[in-house]
Amino acid sequence: MRAQRQAKLDDALGGQDAALALLLGTTNVRWATGARVVAADQGRAGRVRNVALVVPGDTVPHLFTHTPEGVPPDHPTDHVHPGVDLETDAGAGSLVAFVGDRIGARGGRVLLDEWTMPLRAAWRSRLADVVVGDAAVNLMAPVKLVKTGDELACIRAAQHLNEQAMLDVLAGLRPGLRQCDLSGVFLQRVFELGAHQNTVDPIWEVMPESVASGPRSVTGDLVFPTVTTERVLSPGDVMWVDTGITLDGYDSDFGRAWIVGAEPTAAQRDQFRMWREVVDAVLAITKPGVTGGDLTRTAAAAYGGDRRPWMAHLYLAHGIGVDSAEAPFIGTDLGPEFDESIVLVPGMVFVLEPIAWADGTGGYRGEEIVAVTDDGYELLSDFHYEPYES
């Protein structure tokens, strides 16, 4: 799988007319090298990040790492270097010197996905004449967009592990538990099952009776997600659930609505049926050649209401892979023209996450992971819809 990714990266870099690519983004480096780094809080992660330098025609990227134990065993030792702290002048300066030596007399522009302030200062000092392009948009987004068979298998395995853990959480759901109690059950179970990282802080949001009752949003729409707290769950609470873990470098995304200690009312079952109608309508047209605009129009028509069946501040669908949310993004505030520019191709993977909402019901939200095939689609998620559907 790493060899396939390296070939895709070489081809894409050659098409960009770039001397090399410098990658700082955690998941971009992981995709390019296969190297793992211990998960850390945001304040510390930036200082112990892996860094990759991709040179066209080289067998593998140069990897700068603070955690050599996470380097794949077949990565050549002469392409593994001590980690650099890019939040310091010394660390940034040493990396810029290394890059400058690799550019040499041949010159050419460099693609870079992230800056730190010390890195920008060191770059201006030594490589001011080197043009810098956007590696995140122009290089990494395109190469990660279409998944190989091995990558699809990794996403499927991560999702299966996530769903196994959620079966245990749902089995123990009852009034009197706190939201954070559910997080404890989930996190213990995913690591017992072998997850390498918790990627999404578990969300167990109790939905309000109406949009007007709050919490408030600048969009005037529902607020989701909100931070998990010690809130005690009550009978009849409608809870929107969202979790995600990482396994072998690939992410999962689980979404369902549950009801605490009660059966759905007739109105709540209607909300679920409406959600299913939207999902089924979108899946019915999912195949190569269909555009993101086709998907958004189909979803809106199936919903038939005065609002779009997805969150105003989110999207109808987003991609998934080494990031829990990556391209393609469909139904964003970038508008219909952007959606129309997204054309489905075999190997593209997206998480379909519409909602159905009416005041007084708590609404319904669920997520399905969809892989585009040669002539249609395949679901990579496989979790039941209880208590809405037995």
C-alpha cells in the first residue's frame, strides 16, 4: 500500500513542476510515509510532529521524527532523521538548511502544506527567492481523493471496530448515566479491540425540543456538535451520537440517533423514515460521473421541506481516509458551483450525513460511509437503526 501511495505522490509531484514537497500536516506525513506518531494534545503535537520531504524520483520521502519506533521497518535508514521542533528558530533553521541543500542549483518551486512562524522567518532568511505553492490543495488533496483497494479495506476495518464498540455502549445505555460515562465505556472498548487512536471526542448530544430553545447558533440552525459533559441522561432524551477512531492510519466515522430508555413516538419514527428516504434517494443515483450538485439536489428534493436536510454549518457529505473529514466536501457554503465541480469516480469515499428535523421530535441524524464503485456504490458502514427500526 505504501508503494502505491508513493507512486501516486511521485506522479502528482511531477505534474506540479515542483522541485520537492515539504509536508508538516500530521495526516499528510502519515499518508506519505506510513510513519506513526504518538497522539498528543494540540499544544504539544506541533512540537513533536513528523515532517516529510518528498523529492521527485527518490524511493521514499526523507522523514524527520521524534519517535523512530513509529517508522516502518523498511524505510531506508539514510532517509530517517532526528525530529525538528518547528516552533523554535533552531529547529526551523536546520530544516530550511536541509531543504536548501536538496534544492541546490536546480532551483524550482516548493510545495508546502503548513507554516509555523519560525519556519516562515527561516525561509525568508535563506530561501526568499524560492516560490512556495500550496501542497495541501494542489498535491495532497488530489492524491488522497481516490482510494486503493487496500485503503478501502483499512477504512472498512476501522469502521467495523468502531461499530463493535458502539454495540457495547448502546447495550448499556439507560437513564441516570452521564454523557461522560458513555465516553468511558466507548474509549475503554475501542482500545481493548485494538484501536490505535481516538480521533473524534465522543459526542452524545441530547437534542433540544426546538431550535428556538437553544443553544443558539449564528446560522439560526441547530447547534451540533456540543462538548460532552457530566449531564445526566433522562428517559426519552433523543441523543445524536458521533464517534471516530483510527486503525492502521485510517479513520472511521459513526453516526446514529438513539433514545434513552424509551421507544420512539410516531412523530420520531416519521423523522427517521424521512432521513432514510433522503439517504436512499442519494444512494440510488450514486455512481461514477454523478456530480456533488446532483447529490445535493436529490437530497433536497427527497426531503421536500423548506430547509436542506443537512446542517447549515456542515455538509451533506464529506470524504474520509487518513483524515476523519477530507475531500470531497459536498453541500458546503462554497455553493452550488463548487458542488457541481465534484465528479464521482471509482474509489472515492464519502460519509453521507443528512438530518431530518421537526420541532418537538429531537430529529434524526445518521451517517453512512459510501465507496463509489465502477457501476454504483458499496456501503462500508453496517450498523442497525434501533430503536427506530428493529
